[in-house]
Amino acid sequence: MNAENSTRRGFTISPSSAVVFAAVLLLVSCAGGLRMASSLPGPERPAERVGAWGITVALYDPALYGPERPLAQLIKDYQLALDRGKLKNSGLLVNKAQRRLELWVRRKMVKAYRIQLGRKPQGTKRREGDQRTPEGKYFVCGHSSSIYYRALWLSYPNADDARRGFESGLIRTDEYKAIMDRLAAGVCPLQNTKLGGEILIHGQIPELTEQLSRIQRAKPGTLRQGLRIGDADPAAMREYQDWTEGCIALFNPDIRELYEFIPDGTEVTIVANAAITAPGKGSNARIQEQR
């Protein structure tokens, strides 16, 4: 099984512009339906650089993320509909090359989040242990706590992944059928095949949380209002290295928002690159729904 909460070895943390983090080593393992409006052409180059030991480092242009306001406040500002506390008509778009996770409600891009990917960020996931983040259309099939704080489970492998694995001889007939049956039922597919599994959208690495907790307790004034002990401040981050084995990592305040408001069944589209939708300013203007 290819799960980030199963196996850990070493890696390094890149510094942010706000706090220079001590180097630590860790390697973790885990194993288009959105219609976009007001989009800008996608940058020609990925938002990344090559760091130590050839590890890719995600680069965060602050103009491309946010609005830097709590999602709960944006929901009020935009008068977004909730059903039992969860957003209605929501979808997630993961732009791997630009290290963005966009939250959409209908045709409105509500907020863009900073992400990190698998240690081999180019190319789609093919099998267990390839350290790649999958590409395709998935859905949130579960919520759970995690050693990475909070986690949304993705329906990897999807039907295309399963079909490709079956045709290549990577999975057996019974495994293919089990995956397809569970997808049809709207639940997480089989996770323990050679395709890999346990692909999650989750929070930040525990070593970063522990380090920031020590800093913030020693200097309480360094913790921005609204953040909790151990949180990285997403708005202060200018870069961070790719460190997972295929999962999509966010900083803890960001996954906390998504965990609270994103329901199971939410569509998640993961693409290699896409047009950039500039974030709004989170004003009190009502969203004009486009049906």
C-alpha cells in the first residue's frame, strides 16, 4: 500500500521568506468537469525551481493566491449556499505546474491555495511507489484525521487508472472489477493494488508543525491572529519543496478550511497545467450564479 502514514524517510524543508526553517530529512509515501471563467493564460513555465539534491521547490507568487481571508468569511461575503455546513455546488481544480488548488462554486473561483506535490511532480501516477501525483477527474471519497493533520481522501484509482492498469497487466480482473464497483457506488476504490492508493489532500509535514510550535510558544507575538499553534502562515510562504509520494499537501490553515466546508462527493480535477484564474478580493458582492 502506498500511504503517507505508512513509511517515512528523509527530505529537506525549503525556507520561506518569513521564517528560515531548519533542515530536516523526511520522505513520505502515499501512494474536466470544472467550467472556468475570467481565466488568464497559463504561464509557459511551471512555478518551480530545482533545489538541493534535484528536489523541486514550488514557487508561490502572492498575486496568484487567495483572497487571503478565511473561507468562512468569503462564504458570507459571497452568500454561498451551505447544506448541513458544507458548500453546495463546489469543485476543486488542482493545477500541478502552478502549484495551485482552486476552490470553485459553480463558475466562481472562490479561493486559490498553495500546494506541494509528489517528489516527481511531472507526469501522472501510474503505479505504487512512482512518487507522482495523479492527473484526471476524481472525487472526495472520505474525510479523516491524519498524521498530516487533516485529510480528504481522493477516489484514486479512477476508472481510467484502473483500465490502464488492467490492460497493462498491473492489476487482476477481480481487482479491476472491485475498483469499478466501488467507484460506481460513490465510495473510495480499492487501495491496495499495484496501482497504489491512499492519495490524499492533506496538511503540512509534522516536522514543520513541531518546529513552528516551538518557535511560536517561545515568541507568542509571532503567531498571526487566526492561526493556531503549529500553523505555517500560508500568506507568508514564498516557496516550499515538493515532499510527498503522490499526495497533495497544503499548509494546515488551508486544509482546515477545506476539511470543514468541502463535502464528500466533491469533484476534484487534477491537471498538468491550466489557465490561471486571478483571485478576487473577497468583497461583499453577491455571486451571480451562472447555470
